Amino acid sequence: MSDFVDDPEADRWHYRPPHPVGLNPLFDWPLKPRAVLAWYRGAWLQITSLVICMVFAVAAWLWLLPPLDRMTTFAPGWIVQVWVMNLGLQTLVAGGLHWWLYIRRGQGMHRKFDKRDLTRKNGTFTFNNQVLDNIWWTLGSAMTVATVYQCLILWAMANGYVPVITFAAAPVWGVVWLFLIPMWSGLHFYWVHRLEHSPRLYKRVHAVHHRNVNTGPWSGISNHWFENLLYFSTYFIHLIVPSHPLHLMFHVTFQQLSPVLSHSGFERVAVQGQDAVKAGDFFHQLHHRYFECNYGTSEIPFDKWFGTFHDGTAAATTRTRAHKTQMYTKRPAKSG
């Protein structure tokens, strides 16, 4: 708690967690098994984005995804079905959460990080409106790229061009790979994200996402189309690692739906006055406010290893600003 006392920026937040942001203790040394167990128990045995994504993945695999034997050749019918599945799930989760938090205002400002509301009449955004901008880039750009990549992978699986497993034949690996997918996603995201913060890519591409300093549910994958080409390339791991279609669907829901919750702007979703779902990610909220920090996720501590970790304290803000100043002073001025 002492790290938050006399913080000159405290009034910039409506709410922030009472303790510094934590990282996955799996990478601490010496290893603390109880801390690791507590971390994963909190991730999988509560209503979190991981659990929600798993539920949607199983439902989509059972009832929405076409069977593999239909996907041996590219045909409009099953391709459109995958595209509609993506659009429907994204609209259901992002639209439903936006309705509850920002239209219905079902929990008021309870656990909301930023004091401000989402932006309207602002020329920074497409259509001069943050929500419409985010919907456009999510459903138009992100869902199109995601669908193309998924259809390519499903077609390769259907034709036996890549290693495909069943849970009956490989039950241990089937379960282990499900648990490893979020870690692979975090590893991939860190390096892609660092690349997108290079000056040219940031200005021309990643700035579309960073229009959202104050984020909402539709901000999660509101990305420029080129950023989506990079972001969703995480799916191509299934062309190499033996996978079942359920693995791909969990990867899909995790990659597309978990950012809806992490960008919701609220740490928790409350129902009838009770905190019900762990939603917003303060680790990433700090990235949207201070930009040059927390490029990855709390799952793998790349930011701690490379000196860009912001844990929410005043001291970390000072370090981040010094790092940002150093970054920009090192960049050579453009000639001419």
C-alpha cells in the first residue's frame, strides 16, 4: 500500500487496484509452488476470461463449427459459417458487455479504472465516435483477417496436411496443450507488440488501436488491418503443433474474446452489487495510459526481464517516463 501513498497522479484514476500489479510466479526463482498454484487456481477456478473463453470454445466446437469433412475444399457455405460464427461471438460478448457497462450502466462507476466516459464527437476516431470506430475496426478488419486465417488452418487440418490429434488418442497432450495456448499467445503477443511500437509501424498502423487511451469492450481488437495480419498469425502454431479443432477454437476465443474483457475499462463485472467476473486487466490498462510499458501480458514476465514493467506505482510511472524520454531522444531527427 505504501507505494500508492502521495502519488501525484492518483487523481487521474477513478479506481485502481490497492496493490501493485503481480506477475506469474511460475518464473520466479526460487520456485514457490504455493504461489504458482494460487495463480492458476485464480485463473481457472473463478469466473475469468480463461474460463469464459473455454466455455465459448466448447460451445462453438460442438454447435457452430462445421465438421472437418466439409472443409476439405474451399466452399462459400462453410467459410461464411465460420465468418458468421466469429461475428456472432464477438458481437454477443463485446456488445453485451458494452450494453451492461456503458448503456445500461448496470454497475455505475464501480471498479472503473478511468474517470472519463467513452468519446463522442472526436475527429480522432472514424465516424467521430469511439464506439463506432471500434466496432468498424473489430467487425470489419479483425474478424475478416481472423476468419481467413482460421479457414486456411481448418482446410489444412481437414486434408491431413498438418498434424491433427484426437483427445482419445492423445489425452495428456490434448489437455496440456489447452493450458499452454494462453502462454504461447502471450509470448507471440509480446514480440509482435514490440514490433508495432517501432516508429513507422506505430504511426501508420498501431496508432489505430492506441486511439483508445480510455478503453471499452469494443476496443479490444480494434486494430488496423495490417496489425491484425500480425496479431492473428498466432493461430499458425496449429500448422506445426499437433492440435485438435477444439484447440484452435480455444485459441480463437482466447485471442478474440479475452481482449473484450481486458479492455472493458472495469476491473470486475458486478451483478446485483456483487463482483461476479474478473474483467479488466490493469496491467494492460497501464500500457494504454503510458504507452511505452507493459507490452506483453502478466503470464510471461518479458516486461520485467527487459525493463519495461509498470506495476501501477508512482515509482514505476517515473521509470516509464524516463524510459520513454530516453527512447525518443535516441531516435535521430528526420533530415529535410
